Amino acid sequence: METLREEEVLQLEEDLLRRLEEKLTPLVERAAVAAVDAAKIAMHQLRLDLMNHISRHEDTIRRLKRTESALNHIPSSR
């Protein structure tokens, strides 16, 4: 009689674990997909920010080159 109860308990535990796994697996998969999507969005925003930052430096470099070029065309007053 005692052995039968242990087997019943083991069967119930296995059934419970199987049902939990069936319910949790889709939730974990959805959470993983959401995390990947969030990471993609963050990386895209980071790329945009970096491109904007680089663009500002390129604009500054262009202005400095124009200024340098203009200064080189000013005759020295010696």
C-alpha cells in the first residue's frame, strides 16, 4: 500500500511538472523574443546616435578646413 502511494505521488508530480512546463515554455519563449526585439531597438537607436555624433564632428571638420583655407588666402602684412 505504501509503495502504491509513492508511485501515485511520483505520477502526480510528473503530471504537475509537465503541465507547468507546457504553460511556462511559451511564456519564456515570448520573453526571449521580447528581449531580442528590445535589444535590436536599442542597438538601432545607438547606431543612429553614433551616426549623428559622427556627422556633427564631420561638420566641424569641414568648417575648420574652410576657415583654414580662408586664412591661407589672406595675404600677410609684412
